[in-house]
Amino acid sequence: MPSPDAAGEAERIVKICAACMYCDGLCPVFPALTGRNDDIAQLANLCHNCRACWYACQYAPPHPLAVNAPATFSRARMETYADHVWPRALRHVFVRPALGAGLMLAATLLTFALLTAMAGAPRSGPGAFYALIPWGAMATLATAALAWATLSLTVSTRRYWRTISAGLSPSPLKPALRRALSDIITLRHLDGGGPGCHDSGLPFSRRRKIFHHLMAGSMVLAVAATLAAAVFEHFLGAKPPFPLTSLPVLLGLAGGVGIVVGAAGLLAVEARMDRDPSDPGETRLNVSFLIALELVTLSGLALLVFRETPAMSPLLLAHLSLVIGFFVGLPASKAIHAPFRAAALLRAALERDVFPRKRITL
């Protein structure tokens, strides 16, 4: 739960913003304001951190009211992650983000030790990967890590949904779902009300939106590559590593390059961002997730390039270990923001045509 000081500051900011509403057209947060503190869990994840309200606000520092809505919502997001994550032990990660990176690192090193212990003699050609690491061991470890991440994120999101949907009046699901999916896929609210976000100060920019789209779309290609590899192996009888011109390799190469460029772009944007309208904990969470994703992807691309050389063995062990460690630590990473933000956007869409806008006065 948030500290009394943090909760009181969030309530103060919400009341001021609900009374002013100057930023009404910038993002979905301000039309959803009611001025009640119990809306913070919803509002925080509706915020896409475009920072438009920070630069538009007439009450921002050095004004005596010192309104800093982006930083307030940034801290509140971290609190919603800590309050709803499952299992409860993971809540400490969102209080001390370095613990999340430590969890990924520990899982990676443990997996590397296990794989090294069971590694066979390296060879080249089709089936070389399974000659080094048996398919059963590889599939079991990867499936267990993915199942864990899926279960944890699903339970965490369900707990969050119960919090923000309490008291929500029944409304038609289909049009709301369509609106929410459109907002999720297009990242419409990273436009900052139209011209773009404030990625590095006052000028408008769509860099963060572009890099985010590139990274997310490339992840879809990486998943498609994995599915194509499964079809090649189980239905066509091919064994990895597949030929360079095969569909799994081409999809994986395109996805890998896109992820590397997208994540690197987001890291560059993060490095240039103004630190005042942000929470240091969320910044560290963002950076550690992007670095972990880069390491996973770069190890996969290196394996693709050097798979016919003696470097294949250590690279395969490193890549598998990084992938499994990444999935083990995924519920304790910034990845949790994706389902939470989707849930917040769905609730906003559900109530858009149901509740009249409520305003309060100070």
C-alpha cells in the first residue's frame, strides 16, 4: 500500500487537476478524473508518461502548488505493481528495482550452470543444437519459465482488474473492447494530445512511439519465428539450426534486428528525458528491462552469425540461459505495465459512455 505521504500527495494532485482540467484533451487521464483518491490505481496506469501535462501545467514548479502529475502517477504506478503482483514476495522488486535485475541474473546463472552440466559434445550441421543440449531439457526449462511468467502476470492482472473495476456499472463490452484494443495497438496516447510526447524537453517528438512500435512489432516477428521453427521441426522433419534462407531464420533475423534497434532507441530516449517529471524507481525499472531484452536478442543474433564456428557452444548456452532467466524475471520487470495499462484502458473505454464527467472544486 502507498505510504500516507504518497497517498496524500496523489490525492492533492488529483483534486487540483480535476478542478482545473486545462489538460483535458492531452490524454485519457484527465477526462477520467473524479478527484477521489480511490481512482489513483486506475489513473496511474492510464497515464502513458507523455509529459504533455508537465509542460502545459500553469501550477507546475515554481508555482506554490507545485503540481507534478507525471511524477505522481509514475510513483503510483510502481505502487499498483507492488500492491497487485503475484506472488506477494515479488512486491519488493517494485520497491527496490535492482532486485528484479538480480532475479533475472540469478536465474540466468543457475540455468547456465545446469545447461553446462548436461551439455554434450559440440558438432555442426542439422541437429547440432540438440547434440549439445537435449531437446527434452531445453523444452522443459523453456516451457516452465514461460508458464511461470504467464501465470504470474495473469494472476497479477486479474487482481488489478478487480481493484479498478469495483463498482463499474454494466455496459456493452464489444464497442468498449474495440476502442481499448485500438488505443493499445496504436499507442494513441503517446501522441500527447496530438503533436507527440515530450521525450527530451519542451519540443514535441514521436520517437518513443516509433521505437515502441518497432520493438513490439519485432517481438511479434520473433514469436512467429518460434512458431515457424516448431512447424519446420515437428511437421517437416527439419532440425535446427535451419538454413539461413528458411522462414524461421528470416523471421527471427528481422525480429531480432527490430528489437535491438527499438530497445536501443528507447534507451536513448530514456537517457535524454527530463528527470523532474518522473520517478527514479520507474526509470531504473525501464532501463533494466530494456537492457535485459537487448542481451537476450543480441545473444540470439550472435548465435545465428557464429553457429557454424566453435563459438556456437558457449553462445547457445548463453542464449538459452538468458532467455530462461528473462522469462523467470518477467513478472518482476516493467513488462507488467503492458497488461495493467491494457486493463486501465479497457475500464476507461467501458465507462466512457456510461458515466458523466465529474468535477470537484477545491
